[in-house]
Amino acid sequence: MLTKLHEEKVFKDPVHNSVYVQDLTIWKLINTSEFQRLRRIRQLGTSYLTFHGAEHSRFSHSLGVYEITRKIISQFERNGYVDWPQEEKLLSLCASLLHDVGHGPFSHSLEQNFGLDHEQWTCEIVLGATEVNRVLREVDSLFPERVAAVIRKKYEKPIVVSLVSSQLDADRMDYLLRDAYFTGVNYGTFDLDRILRVLRPYQGKIVVKESGMHAVEDYLMSRYQMYWQVYFHPVTRSSDILLRQIFRRASELYHAGYKFDFLLPPLRALLSGSLTLGQYLKLDEAMVQTAFGQWSEERDDLLSDLCGRFLNRQLYKYVPLVGEEREWLDHVRQEWERIGLHPDYHMEVDTPEDSPYDVYQPGALPDSKEKPPILLLDEQEELAEISVRSDIIRSIAGLHRGKYYIYYPAEKVLPLADRLSPETRKKLSI
Amino acid sequence: MLTKLHEEKVFKDPVHNSVYVQDLTIWKLINTSEFQRLRRIRQLGTSYLTFHGAEHSRFSHSLGVYEITRKIISQFERNGYVDWPQEEKLLSLCASLLHDVGHGPFSHSLEQNFGLDHEQWTCEIVLGATEVNRVLREVDSLFPERVAAVIRKKYEKPIVVSLVSSQLDADRMDYLLRDAYFTGVNYGTFDLDRILRVLRPYQGKIVVKESGMHAVEDYLMSRYQMYWQVYFHPVTRSSDILLRQIFRRASELYHAGYKFDFLLPPLRALLSGSLTLGQYLKLDEAMVQTAFGQWSEERDDLLSDLCGRFLNRQLYKYVPLVGEEREWLDHVRQEWERIGLHPDYHMEVDTPEDSPYDVYQPGALPDSKEKPPILLLDEQEELAEISVRSDIIRSIAGLHRGKYYIYYPAEKVLPLADRLSPETRKKLSI
Amino acid sequence: MLTKLHEEKVFKDPVHNSVYVQDLTIWKLINTSEFQRLRRIRQLGTSYLTFHGAEHSRFSHSLGVYEITRKIISQFERNGYVDWPQEEKLLSLCASLLHDVGHGPFSHSLEQNFGLDHEQWTCEIVLGATEVNRVLREVDSLFPERVAAVIRKKYEKPIVVSLVSSQLDADRMDYLLRDAYFTGVNYGTFDLDRILRVLRPYQGKIVVKESGMHAVEDYLMSRYQMYWQVYFHPVTRSSDILLRQIFRRASELYHAGYKFDFLLPPLRALLSGSLTLGQYLKLDEAMVQTAFGQWSEERDDLLSDLCGRFLNRQLYKYVPLVGEEREWLDHVRQEWERIGLHPDYHMEVDTPEDSPYDVYQPGALPDSKEKPPILLLDEQEELAEISVRSDIIRSIAGLHRGKYYIYYPAEKVLPLADRLSPETRKKLSI
Amino acid sequence: MLTKLHEEKVFKDPVHNSVYVQDLTIWKLINTSEFQRLRRIRQLGTSYLTFHGAEHSRFSHSLGVYEITRKIISQFERNGYVDWPQEEKLLSLCASLLHDVGHGPFSHSLEQNFGLDHEQWTCEIVLGATEVNRVLREVDSLFPERVAAVIRKKYEKPIVVSLVSSQLDADRMDYLLRDAYFTGVNYGTFDLDRILRVLRPYQGKIVVKESGMHAVEDYLMSRYQMYWQVYFHPVTRSSDILLRQIFRRASELYHAGYKFDFLLPPLRALLSGSLTLGQYLKLDEAMVQTAFGQWSEERDDLLSDLCGRFLNRQLYKYVPLVGEEREWLDHVRQEWERIGLHPDYHMEVDTPEDSPYDVYQPGALPDSKEKPPILLLDEQEELAEISVRSDIIRSIAGLHRGKYYIYYPAEKVLPLADRLSPETRKKLSI
């Protein structure tokens, strides 16, 4: 089958300037309804409530991952590296483009609430009765299986997996740059061109020429900064908490037999835990936001309050805690009940464990799902794990820090503050 | 009333780096539900289907207009210009922030279909029973009226109106930069700092120091380029056509008594022409997209086809026409009917008149709604309309050009192409 | 002869990010003493006295022109355009790199004073007993002649000439971007990537795909802006005037038999009009500035005053004139003499004719040295001169404007102002 | 004395966009011959031989330091911080502008060779019979002394010293951004605006609001990267070695009574160790380069070879050494002599001690000349040294690494390689 487009297609992209499509298969994949659906799912979930520019979609990120992969492979081909299996080009490009196609609305929050797994949905989309699957099968009847194998990190040639999923992969490179661009936080920038120039295929892995060590340091520092400035921003966490509480409440109500005034079938299936692929593909952030708008008028006070808060950005206030302070927290819960607040909804503690922090992991156990470390290739053709050579990376790699925050609706708590214990008032800075 | 915040609030903004809020009134306005609603309305309507980065909201643009206004006034104050009425600062800032608060989803398209007028809605929000109105009244019971007067361009001090609405106003400066940033089209950039530095309040107007003429030329060239590269992009026009057709069809069906499976009250009111302010405020792009998702399964083939097309970006193909060619178009309509296509839905002609093209208008009739021209102030304190001095601007000012395009669903027409006349096939490049 | 480097060399460049060298010949040319000498010659002559960042050298510009040429050819090769003669790649790259190698210190000013011609010196360097010539001869004994032919615009294949020298050539594209970058004037930027993408070799010319028209408009607007903001800046003109006066005075003195305390042989040869190639290659801006430092202590008052002014940036003041006003100027000269100022040195009039203004020339006479116009290639494979299609370019093309300025040493004139006629005082704004 | 300019002056600056001058004193200082002389001294010495864009002058850096200081003070004034002594504004601005005015050509190299000290020259310029001194005395007869005290870090109010000289001072902030901009190495960028926003005057020091910790981390990482990518680049070190060898050789010759064909008085005074202030001010990089051009034709082979190399960028090759290897180095010296190379000139070892590496020093002994640490101010108004709070900074602070390189003229050594010992050939990778 002829897979080259007569003339290459170009998408204007603010991050990479242009995204070039040369393969007919890629062009067709982009035009499937499953891929277009990613336009209605934000890359950064609720972060737009913290950074108003962060409205960018998973559609644009997926194109970006594809484009970086395309550039890496093109560099490998231009330099004629024999360790790169040329016949895997289209597979790598398809897997890059599709690796996030299974994401649903506000994925990270909803996955936690409902036990969903976007990687599994991605594989269902690739293998199931979808437009994506039909396009992939045009290449070869076994091609969908191969794409899914790459996405599941089980493909027989690890070098293809490592393009799409490693600690220096096209996915991470794109999202750091893209999230930095759209939030306006310029900590996240690093020299992509330079990194692309120092990547080498080598013995089944993608490694970094030693002269590129400082560029990788810079990339990892960008990750570190983006974690603290953007991904773990307490205002974003606060929005996530609202979102999870809304769905927790809606589930409770659903299972208690509550009759919703508004409940489109995909949402009903979500709450009942019976989502089919077809229904999942209809769930998007527009539908979730529309539901919140309707639910803000439901009879259940908790649900309507939470939905109104989310839409109008009346977030819970947050106060850092010094440690876990389990005992005090139990105590606060009681105080909350005493003054008439809901101990499960009107407060929430955010622990560092909820935000797995992996700027860089120097070692991964052989069979773990962790991503393999970054390797430097020196002039003597020897490999070394990068944190052995870089003091900076060694220091980041060792880090495991996180802050505890307590969140609560300030305007509900404040009028009742004089009924709280002095300790609680002090800790909540009231 | 104390209106200064204890500590200034800062929004991270990709275009201006930071947006600074120092007034309590501004802070409260931003937090009203009417203003937060702008997060769910895109600045560029359907342009995201052409430029995938263009997901930015009217919320971010409104903050940007506010910030530019703040900077202009701050420059005036720093230099102690006596022509600037200092007591109008808060009014100017509020009007800047709120000037677009009445926009609805996909405004430009929907306003055409339903005869809505966002400026009128803005005034209703400012003057009606809203959170915005409540905040404004805290300043002064007449303050909402003054804000509305500025927005309606009737305020007694024209200099305040001209800050918010002129051919070189904070609105245009922000949207050019912002739209360029998010689309990734770098034609739209110009030196904002330099323009801000050469603005002067002078005899009730805001004028430009003559030394800034080239900076204004550059700004107007950005406008010119953005018109052709972004605002009039035929792919965006094609998406707009689908959108208008969807609402045209939905209206027809509604008025014909069709029973929709999905029709939330604000949409019903939109179709029936009975929107209240409360309903209008519930209309957002999430609701429109959700409706399209549901309507793509309605029994009416036309409606369901159009909605599916919009969501999955299966746009009509376009072909430029040499002129209007009314006669031929009548003829095509007959051919369309003959081969079983809908002459009102399966083709559409886009004429330049639909896209009013006003990069710059050197003269405005005294009572017209047109915006006043840009004036240069020379060292002898004399004013001159800018196109008198600048050859470039004179040449742009004279321009009135536009292309005719015909749009049609290629995949429906192509299989029937041999039943079309040779002339039609030639003109449609089939 | 093997001409590929084992591993490509990369120069870090602020404008293009990286400059890639893959050919051994290019690498060797860069390392010749004649090419390294360009490090000591500024790209923008005296502009650094107006824009302090503009210290960039002709070395960096020459690398940039090479890099753009390399990118254009690489695009042609990637797309397999048959109109591009592949065997001319190395020739094109060498000519691009070397096209400015004959520039001397403050070329534009000194060429005027001494009747030098940098293109002629370039050809002497390419063809004479130089390191450059030796490297070129390694390719082929006739190769230097071919390089010189391209530079003289006489090469048999016009497409090669047009890469290096046309109204949309690698030279202009690099210097606009580079001068904008180093001056900090952001008017000069345009979308290089987009322009590179729409260039096509076609029937012995390099033409522009019609869809690139707006990108070319933007490029020409950048030229227009850079002319007015940078290249014709009156402060730069004022510095140029000082420079030319210094060399005019030094020549006068030399020919009058004046004994200089400091006069290195290349400078002596310059003044006497007997420069050999070897001496010319020793002239650089360091030597000129050192001479000025020494000459600021010469016994001749005029010379020492002018040199001190140049080094310490005590420039002549400028006042715009409404027209030529020849009569009045004759009159001022007499007044100058009357009050004891030098009519040839203590005033100078800068006329637009001195600054040939060619943002774009739509037509060139067949045998003229003017550069050929920019041609658009439409989808029907027809060519059209661009100003026929673009209103903007038509308006720029017609422009021929310029300001008359009079320059004079304000601190010498002011104390004598009451002895000047009222008309003169008014015109000089004294 | 009136010190405000009637209208502020603006310098176009690529790094800060604009530099604003509002004080007449600052304007006059910029126009002194001593300050204008900084245009002829590069900010980065020989780095332009590694990064061709790095031609920027100390003039532009000095303006940048002034501008950052102006912005910091303006922020302090705008927020009305009482810990900032408002009366010290002009002093701070003058000291910022002038802090580098005593730099000579290729300072770091020449200072090492001749025991010069730019800070001492700066104070002589401020206090001596100069234009700078005359302008400063117009403010107040004691003003020059106060400026000198700030520059010597002895001024009675430490907060003024710390603006100009600390580990987070205007000097470092400007040079990191500027050097990054002109080299094109984008590792050196950090968010200046954000850092300026979090600085606070507090108890006689300038401290950082705790919320700015990550911005400071980013700034220090930029320093770290710029050290390794730019300041310690081995090619730059190689150029420095040539420069120092040239002056070492010239000194030897001078003291041995050699008669130079070319030796302008300031150079003679430099070699003889008898520089007066007047002579020092005549030394600039133009004169040094001109001397090298002339010396490349001197009869002394070593001197002429070294000068030709420097001008034509024929640098010594470098090879990293694993450690100091003193013994082997003694051995190589003998081998060098044996094969006829000069053991003091045809090889050089660069040790890390020559490049004092101080990205950040958390503690400084009370009386040392080291710069005080960076302090964070938390919400409880408590101060903490930043490395206590930041893991990243703690890890950088502990670093003291450096590479040993050996440099030698490859094209002289290679033809004689078979006469070297196998060990030497291996270590030199020959």
C-alpha cells in the first residue's frame, strides 16, 4: 500500500512551529473521530483554573509527541545509525501519535475515582471496533497488535518502546515545553534541538552522547521546576479535590438511588461502573462541564454546592501542614461534625503520596513498570547511568519531598471559627 | 470604601508575563460567576479547528485588555500628563475588564443566526441583577451606569471611551498578540512596549507621538496579516458555516415542531427566541458541544450529519470563485437538487461582505459607530491623521478586498460528479 | 577528493540556533585568515553607536548566509525538485559563504571616500594568491573562477546566482534577522521557516509558491521597517558623517604632505590610493579605531577633533530640513565662515540620494545590475510578479522617500548663535 | 542641583528591551570618554572565538546592570518598603553603572599577566582627574568617595553594597542574561521579572521572599550551566592561553631589550609595568588586536607565531587529563625539548584552580571578600540561608569540580609524533 502523501501536510504549532505529516496513515489517524475527540480533553486537566492559558488539548500534545518522534527518527536516518531499525518508523510514529488516545476527561482525577486506566482504553481503541483500528489494519492486519504492544511497553524491540516511553522520551519532552508555553511559566523550557542532536540508538536503547550531559541536566531541571511550579501547584490540587468530591458525591447519590434531573447515558454508565468503549468515547470535558452546570441546580446541597464552586472557581482554601498529624486530623473531623460541616467533604488532606514525584529515577528494577534510566555514551563507547556523572542529577534523583496541605471552604468555616479549638484555629491560620 | 488590595494579586499570563490586580473591585469582578463563565467561551470561536493551539478563552483576553489599560494609565500617571483625568482610572479598568463579558458561545456565528448582540448583553450584565452589578454598585450606586456608558461609547469623557474602544485600543492590542501567541502565527506580533510608550492623552483623545509612527505601522501590518492568515482563514470559515448551518437547521426543526431528544432549557430558549439573561449566562461552549454530541444521534439526517461533521472536523471543501457568479450559482443549486443534494445545506457561498475588513479606517463620519482614526502628535503639538503621513498605512487603508469561496461536502458530491455539468465540475475542480 | 567531514561541525548561532558544516571545503574556508578577518569587521559599521548591541561581525553574517543557503538547498533536495541542479550545491555554499569576504572596515563609508568596491576585492580574494583560493582550487582548478562568476552574477546558471543574490536571497534574509536580533529592534523579524518552505526552483529561477505571498509581504515589511528604524537612523548617519570627514581630512592632509605621527603602512596605502590585496587584508576596524585614537592627538585640530568625537561619541546634532533648500544652504555656508566655523567640516547635509532605498523593485531592466523581481508561482504553474498580486507590496514598491537632514557640532555653534541670521537659527531650532 | 532630565532617554537594548535614563547625572556619566571607552572592550574577552555572537561590550553590560538596579529600586519605592533608604538611589545607580568602568582589554587574562586589578582602576577613575569624577562632583564634592566606597564594598549602608555586589546582584543577573543572549546558549535564561518581584529590602540586606525560592534555584542553575557551557569552555580557555602567552613573550622580550617594530606608548608602559591612568584609558581591545597584527610580523618567531594564531584562530588543541599527573607532565616537557618544541610555550596545562568556581557559596567568613549568602524571608518574617531550604541549591553549593586539560599546537606536534613515547602519544590521543 502506498503510504506517502502526495504533498506533506503541515499543522501550525506554537511549540514546534510546524508539525509535518508525510504518511497517509498518520493523516488518516489524525482524522478519526477518536483522535479528534482529544480536542475536547485538556492536556492539564484543571490547571486552567490556576493558569488561565492552560486550555491546550491532548490533541495538540499528541501531535507534538508525534513530531518529536519524527525528528528523532529523521536524525537517526540522516546519520545512518545502524542500531536503528528503519522498518519500525511507521510503527513508532503511530504509537507516538496514539499513546494518549485513551485519555478521558480530567483523566487523573477520574481515573482515581472510578478505577479507570487510560492505557487500557488506548489499547481498546487501537484493537477494538474503531476508526483508528480500521486505519491501522490498512497497513497490515497485525499492525494494531504491534502498536498496542509498543504502548504496553511489551514490544519485542525495546528501542521502539524507549522512543515513546522512557525518562527522556518524546512524550515528556513535548509536554514540558507545551505546558510551559501555555501556562506562561518559562521554567519549563530547555534546548530541544540540542537534546535531539545528542540522542543515539545504541544496542537496542536510545542513549545520550556524553557531550549532551548538560543539556539533559537542563531538561531534568525543567521537570523539577514544572513539578513545583505547575503540576503540584496547590491551587490546581484544590481544583482536583473539588472535582473528585463531585464525582464521589454523584456516585454515592447514584448508588443510593437518587434520581438525577440530568444524567446523559455515558455519565450514568460512568457512575454505575458499566462504561462501554462507545460510551467512554462520548465522555469529554464539555459533557462533564455541562453536567456540572446542570448539577449545580440539583436538590442535593452538597452536589450543587460543589459543582457551583468548580464552575465559578470558588475553591477551597489551603494551609500547609508541618507533617501528617493524623491525630489532630481525626480531631478536626470531630470538630467539623460538631459545628455542622461535613467531615468528608468540607475538608480534605492532600498528601505527597498522592503526587508521585519522579523527576528522575536512576535505577529501575528489571521487571518493574518504572522507566529505564538515562544512559550516557562516552567517546570510548562505554555507557554510564547519568547520575553517576552529574552531581546535579544525583541530587535531584535522591529527592523525595512533598508538602501536606489541608483544604477547606473558608467562607463556611470562618463564621463558625469561634466554636473551633484554639489549636485548630492556629493550624488553619484563622 | 477602601479599594486597594492589601497585597497585589498576580495572574501568570503567557502574553504579558504577569497581570497585576491592585484594586479590590477588579479582584471581586474577576471572581463573579459571570466573569468566570468567560473561561468556557473561546476567544477565537471555531479557529481551534484550523489552529489547534487556539483554545484560549475570552477570560484570558479580558484580563489582557485590563492589563494593557492598566499599563497605559500607569504611564500617563508616571509622566504626570494633565490631559488624563486621574479620577477615571477605576472606571477605565472596569470597563476594560468587562467589555466582552456579554459574549456568548461562538458569538460571531450565533449572533448572526439569532440576532443577538453581545454589547447589549454586556450592558445587561453590568446593569442587571448580577454579581457584576453588585460589585460595581459597591463603588457607587451610579457606577454601573458609567461603566455601561463607556462600553456603549456614550460616556461624557471621550478619552475614557477611546482607551477601551478605538483603532488603537487595549482590546485590539491584546487580541492581536494573544491570537498570534496561541495560534503560533508569528505575523501578529508588534512592539507593545514601544506603542505604550508613545501614547499621549491630548485634548480629550489618546494620540500617538509622531516618533511612534513606524511602531503603529507595524501594529497595523500585524492586523492586516492576522486578518489574512487567521481571521479569514477559509478552514475557519468552513467551520463557521457548519456551525451556522447546525443552528439554522435546529431552528427550522424547532419551529416545525420537531421533538428533540436533547434540549436543555437555555438551548430551547435560544431556538425559540426567548432567552432571559439567566438562561443566556448558562449558555457556554461546553453546552453547545454537548448538544452537538447528542444531536449527532438525532433522527433528522441533516442535523445529525452536520453535528458529527463539526465534532469530528469533517469540514466542507472550499474552492475559490473568481467573482460572484450569481447566475452560475443559481444553476448549481438546480444541479444539486437534481442529484439529490440539499441546495441550502450542501453548498454555501462565502462572500467578502460577510467578513467586514477594517484593518484601518482613516476617516469616520461624525455620528457613525466607526472608531475614530489614529492621530499623530508632532513636536509642534499639531495633530495629523496617520495615513496622511504614512504611505504604508495609506495603502492599507484603501484596501477592500476579499475572496469568494464556495463550500460543499466533497465526499457527498464526488461520487455523483459525473452527473454534474462540465462547467460545474471545472469550477469545483472535480 | 573526499569532501565530507567525518562528523559535522556545529557553530552555535543566536539567530539560526546552529550552523551546520558538513563539507570539508566549507570548514577549511572558514579557517582561512581571510575569512577569520571578518571577525574584525562589524556587519553594521557605525550602527553600534546608535544601537549598542550591534557589535556583530561580518563573520557571523557570512556563516548565516551560508546556513540559509544550505537549508534552501536541503529543502530542494528533500523534495526532489528537478529544476534544481544538484551538482551546484558546493558552489552555491561556497559563494554564499564568501560573498562578503572582500568587505573592509566600515565599508560603506570608506568605499564612498576611496572609490573601493568590496565585490571586486571579494573576487580578488577568491582568485588571487590567498588561502581561500588555495582551498577552492583543491576542489577543481576552475572552481575559483566559478565562485567568482556567481559573486559577479555572471554564472551561466542563473538559479545559482539568484540563491546568493536576488530580492529574496539568503543574504537579505540573514541580515534582516541578524541585525534585528543584535540591535534589539524587533521589527525586523519575519517567519524564515515559512519562507524557506515556499521557495521553489522553477525554470532556472527561484520562485515563491503563491500560498507564501503573505510571508513575503511580511519579509518586505521587515525590510521597510529596518530601513527606517535602523539603516537610515539619523544617529547612525551622523556617525557615518564623522567617519567620512575623518578620512576626507586625513586624505587632504596626506596629499598636502602632512607628516602623521601614526600611520601604519595599510593606512598610508589607503590614503595614497595604492592598496595592494595584502595591505587591504590587514586593514580592519581594530586598526581604524587605533588610528583614530592616535590621530586624536595629531597636531591638526580638525583631524584630532573629529577623531575624538568619533571615539567618545560626541556626534553632530541633526535637524530635519523640509526640502533641499540649496539656496539657504549656500547662505549658511557663508554664515559659518563668517563666524569662524569650517563650512566643509562643521556642517553636512544628508540627502536621500545618499541612501538608495530599495525595499523592493518590481521591475529591472534586462541588462541592469538590479536584482530580478520576486515571482509567485500559482497552482496553474503560472508566474506573476508579486506586486501585481499584493496591494501592500505594490504600495511599498512605489515608495521613494527620504528626509533631508543637516548635521552640525551643536556645542561649537551654540555659543555663536547670536551672530547667525534669524532664518538660520529658526531652521536649526537654536 | 536639578538632576532630572526634561524627558527620559531610552537606549534600545536587546536584553531588557529598553534602558531608561531619568537622571542628568547618569546621562552625563554615560557620555564621558571613560565610559564610552567600554564600547571597545568585550564583555566576554576571547569567548567570541568560541561563540561568534559574543562580541558584546562592557558598555552594554554596564547599562544593563544600571537598568536592573533601577528596576529593583523602583519596585522598592512602588511598594513603599521602609527598609530601603530612598536617599541612596542616585548613589546606587551611579555605582551600578560604573562598577566595571576600570576594566581593560581582555581583563581576566591581562590582569593575571600584569598584576592589574580592575576594581582599583575603577576607583582611580571615580576619584582621579577624569570626566567621570567631574560629573560625580557636580552632585556633591564627597559623592565620588561614596561611589568608590560602594564599589569597594565598604560603604556604611550594606544594603547599597548588596544591590551592586552580592550573590544575587544586578551585575550577575545582567551578565547571565546578556551572555546567554549573545552567545546564543539558551541555558542562561531565567525569569528576571519574577526575581525582581520577590526581592525585599530587610534589615539592611536585600533578601528574597520565600515564594521566590524556585526562581532563585532557576537563576543558580543558569549560572551553573553558563559556567560549563560558556565560561569554562575549553576553546575559550585555549584562546586565553594564547593571549597570556603572547603577553608573557612580549614581556620577556621587552625586559631582554628587544626592539619592537610596533609599540605604542600604552603598550610599552604595560610591558614595563609603569602604566598611568591616562595610558591605561588608552588601552583598548582595538589597540591590542592592532598590536597583534603588527607583532605577527616581528622577527621573534614565537611572538609572531602566537599573534598569527590568535588573529586567525589557529588555537592549540586540547586533551582532557584524568588528574594532575605532575610526573608525566615533567616528562612531557623533557620530550618536548628533545623534539625541538618549546616546553613553556608549546604546551600548557589548565587546572581547575585557574577557574574559581563559585556558582553559589552558602557561607562566607565574616571578614572575607566573599559575597554574602542569599537569604529567604518567610511569612513569619524569619530569615534562612537558601541552601538550607533548597535541595538543589545545597547540591550545587557543595560542588567543586573541574577538568584538567593539556593544550598544544597539534600541527607542530603531529609530524614529530613518532619521536614521542607511547605513553605520551596515548595521553594526547595522537
